[in-house]
Amino acid sequence: MHENGSPYKSVALSSASRGHWALLIAGVLAIAAHFALRWAGLSNGHAFSVANIPLLVVIVVGGVPIVLHILLKLIRGDFGADLLAVLALITGAWLGEYLAAVLIILMLAGGKALEAYALRRASSVLLALAERMPSSAHRRQGNKTEEIALSDIAVGDEIVVFPHETAPVDGTVMEGQGSMDESYLTGEPYRVAKAPGSSVLSGAINGEAVLVIRAEKVAHDSRYAQIMEVMQDAEQKRPSMRRIGDQIGAVFAPIALICAIAAWYLTGDSTRFLAVLVVATPCPLLIAIPITLISAISMAARRGIIIKDPTVLERLPTCRTAIFDKTGTLTYGKPELTDILCAQGVERAYILRSAASLERYSKHPLAQAIMQAAQKEKLLLTEAAHVSEKPGQGLTGLVAGHEIRVTHRKKLLQTTPEIVSLLPPTAPGLECILMQDGQYAATFHFRDAPRSDGKAFIGHLSPSHHFSKVMLVSGDRDSEVTYLANLLGIKETLASQSPEQKVAIVRAETAKVPTLFMGDGINDAPALASATVGIAFGQHSSVTAEAAGAVIMENSLVKVDELIHISTAMRRIVLESAIGGMALSLIAMGFAASGFITPVMGALLQEGVDILAIANALRLSWGGKIETDLSKS
């Protein structure tokens, strides 16, 4: 936590990273000093000649800590790919090949420094998030308003948010009416109206009016902090990709060691042993793989895709079955109001005005449809109070002195089964039921349009990404699901499925082949967690839902296609860097064992191989946009 009390962490250059850069600079200066002293005639061929002193200093100051660190890993049973590097370093120092030893140190320090640079480059999104948050908040107690640190905010505190300030915590409006910009959190470009009873998300930017909110969560638990925690967790998991390199290195290292020992034994020349170890040091494995992963996560973040679990990037190209939720995934999640069936004695304009007056404080997809219908008919809205919207319970509030409740048929029949005789028959499409003062008032019918890119996206999954099966699994009625499936060209559908049934379906399909599940995250969390890869749209749900491995902040199938292409490119570059680097090292090992490459030449050659591997790994960071199949069509 920062000294100012803010729980929102920024990204800074770590002391370890500064140490690697310092060691890199010190190594370069030591080599320059070594050659300058040799040119001045201060080298007598002795190991401790004046010309070798700068090299020895770097070996002691920089090399010893590296050796100790790797030896501790070996003691813990972590036989990673850096074992060859430490063997080469020790051998170089033992044989008096100090220049080669320093070059090995430069390889290791330079790789670490480059990896740290790439990490900071990928952390720019996180830093931008942190910089948006205030370091303090204004708490009202009685008639006084005091400035406090974010960490001192408690649930129930009255927080004053002045015009153009950022909301410090999640809360509920107590006083004031205005609007807030939540685009950085939801991806939606419009401003959201706020009135007493409406919810406020931390990170939202206030408009022109002063709002007083009641803190519902402490700063650390608020949505903005949790988004940042998602980003931080992803960053902390990035180095875990190094384990792949360690696994490959665990096979490669014994081969290189046997080759080095054989060269020494057959020729009696110990420098060949060192030369083989130097060119075999698998820095491409140590560096290129995590840098490629970092680049991929960074590229995704810049496109509004949060990678919560980096294994998504590894697994996504292997998925062969795609399972989709319906609303908000293959449809826009922005249905249009098509009909209003009113109860006897209820006027259409009146009930639409009442519904819109309440729904303007809701983020439910049907709310926008009602608002648009009211605007189209130029209805003057009424102020609402005591607005409440609990998941699965519908929306309630007071409008013009009447209690208005917006709910759905299934929930209403569970609590009030006697009302069934008053409800109209079910019809294709979506619907909601309006109650006024506990009495049935109207039924609203909606139609949610399929995405314009849905048919192209579904159609390209098989030829472009090798998906062999596409399914539509939804909780909606069969008529609506079948209608959408026919429009999009999906042959396998399952309708009226509960969240528990969705989980069973996903698990059954995942047991056969790797499976991708996509949903809006509202009630799909169990299914998202059960799939090989779970992708959630973050428009209508908290992006911190632990179920999804990736969250698409912009509700677009093009973004999903971009993610597939990013993961495929990452997988390809990882294999190129790892296999290509090892192949070049194997060729160089043959020349080193034959005596054509000295330890110093080997270190320089290996440095060239490392640069090639790292440059290849950085292609995603340096590259421009990802060419997706949908953008070409």
C-alpha cells in the first residue's frame, strides 16, 4: 500500500530489475577496462594480472550471487534450464577464462533486464488504471466534510463526490441527481444517470452535480480495485511460463552436458568443455517464452481483453468445441421493445412512463429498450426513489407514489402463483412483467437482434480455427433459441437450460475434447469454470468473476477472434524461439566440441542467438494490429 493510503498499486521499477541493469552496465564497463588495460600492456598472462581485475570484480560481485541463487534452486529440486549457465560460469572462472565468464554473466543479466523491460511495457495498462484513482476521499459526518485516505473508508460512510471527481468506492446514491461516466469500467460510451437509490461503481467519473453516496464496500473490495487485482494477478502468473522452458531445459541440459564431457574426454581439452557449455546455455528458453507471454497479454489488454489466467493463451488454440450462451453473447444484449400488453384499466403511455422512470437507473439489457421506447414517444419521465435491483429479484422503486416492480414470469409465478390467470400467453422473444402496488399491470415483449458479425464468426470457426463442433446452450425458450440458431447456422442447440444443466453439458463436452465456453458472466460462472477455456463479456457483469480465464470488455465477437489470433501467434512464436534457439545451440555445440569455437567466441555467438530469440519474442509487442478473419471479410 502506498504511503497516501491508496490500495491501488502502481507499477514501478523493482530493485531486482535495477540490479540487473547495474550488473549489465558494470559488465560492459569491465570488459572495456580489460581491453584498455591489455592495450596498455598491463596483462602478463597471469590470472591475477591488472587487466583481469575488472573482470574478477564483476565475477565476484555479480557472478557469485547468481551462482548461489541457482544452487539454492537446485537444492530445492528445481533443475531448470539455467543449470548449464551456472556450470559454464563456474567452469569459466575455474579455468581462468574470465572474459568468457563475464560474458555469461552479461547474458544472464541482460536477459533478466530485457524481461523486466517487457514486463513494465505490459504493465502500462495497470499503471494507467492506478493513476486514475484518487489518493483520498471526502467523508461527511454531520455538517462537516473531512478528507480521509481511501484505506480509512468504512462500509456505511457518507462519501461526497464532487463534480468531475472519480468515485473512490462502490456505493449507493443518497443525495443528488446527475450522471457518471463508467466507460472505463464497462466499455459503454454513454453516461449513466444517477439518483437516490442507484448504484455507483468505483472508478466512475462524476458529471456536473455533487453526489453523496453511501459506501457499500471498502476501497480494497470495490470493483475498480478488483479489476486492478485481476491485472496484477495476471502479471504475477506471467513468469510461470518459464516452467515450460525449464521442462524443455531439463531434457536439453543433460544432452549438452554429455556432449561437453565427451568433447573434454576425447580431446583432453578442458576449454572445449567450457565452449560447449557456453553455446548450450538456453537463454532463449529462459527469456523468450515469458517475454512472448507478456507481449501477448499486453497486446490483449490494449484491445480491451483482460487475460486473468495466462494458461488461456496456451489452451485456446487447442479447443475444438465451442459452446455459446445466447443473450449478450450471440445477440447484442440490447433488445428492442416490440409490444406492451396492459392489464384492464392501465394506460399504455402511463405504464411505459413509469417503467422508464425506474429503468433508467438499471443496467439490465431490457432497461435500455424501455428507455428508448419512452424517448421515441417523447414521454416526460418521473423521478424515482428507493430504487433496488437485486440479482434474480428484478427491479423495484417508488414512482409518483406507487411501488413499481419489474420482474420475469418464472420468478413471479414462484412467489405469486395465483396471478397466472391474469398473464397473457407466452410469445416468442423476451418479456418482463410489471407490477404496480402488488397488482399485475402489464407485460412487455422484446426482440433481441443477433449480432451482425455472428454468422461470419460462427462460420469461420471450423475452417480458420479447426473447431469441429459449435453448440448454442441457453436458458431461454426453445422457440427463441431455435430462431437464433437458424439465423447463425448453428445446428446443435439446447434450450431452457438451468445453470446446473449448462455445467453438466460443458463438463461432458470437455471430457471429449478441449472446449471453449462463452457467456456474459451473469449466471454462467459455473459453466465458464468447467470449460477448458472460459471467456466472459464484461459489459453486464463484474470482470472479477473468478470463473472466466479471459474477459472481453468490449462486447464484440471480433474481439474474441482477436484473442484467438493472439493466442495462436503466441504459441507459434514460443515454439519458434524455443525450438529455433535450441537448434542453433545444437549446431554451435558441434562446432565447439570440434574446437572451432572458443569459449569467448561461444559466448558472443550465444549472445547473438539470444538477441534473435528475444527479437522474435518481442514481435507481438512491436507489431501493429492483429489481422483477424472477421476484419478481412
